[in-house]
Amino acid sequence: MAILLSSGVPMVQALETSTSAANNDCVKDALVFPSLVMRMVASGEKTGELPSMLDHVRALYGRETDAKFKSLTSIVEPIMIVTLGVIVGFIAMSVIVPIYSLVGGVKWLAPAGTHQGVC
């Protein structure tokens, strides 16, 4: 691709040529860009404002990534809260249940000199 660009081939055409020439599927997948990006790169090349267009593409995908990250966070956050609640509840019950069983097993004896039984 560097050879194509250095010889004056437009970037969009160099990307398309590189994609079709790649033998590896992973490389082909990495070289495939959405049509919006290809059109913006072509427009940037025609107007001489390629860096500006690429900055617009970066900003567009940055906003899109932020939106997806926020939606993922809003899904994961309640799941983590419930999971932590279950863990804390389990720990609390594992401490409280043995204490109650010990207290329930102890016979309370009244001190000497007090009346036990019916009034």
C-alpha cells in the first residue's frame, strides 16, 4: 500500500487494491472500511483536506465508541451491584447464623436468689 500511495495512486483506490490483493482473510478484514470512511477520504483527497477529513472520521467514531461504552456500562453496572449484594449477603449470613445457633443453644440460668417460675 505504501508503494501505491507513494506513486500517486489515490488512497481509496490503494485501499481497494490492497484489499483485493491480500491473501490472508485477517488482512482483508482489517483493510475493509465502511463506505462512509471511503467517501470522506475520497472527498478529502479531491479537496486537498485529507487530514481534516480524517480528523472528522476520528471524531465521528470517537463519539460512536463513547455512546456504545456508555450503553455497555449501563448494562453491566446493575449486574455488578446485584452480584456484590449477593456476596455481601452470603458473608453476613455466614457470620450471623452461627452466632444465632450458639445463642439458641445456651440455657439461660437465673442468678441465685431470684424466683423462677410462676409469679
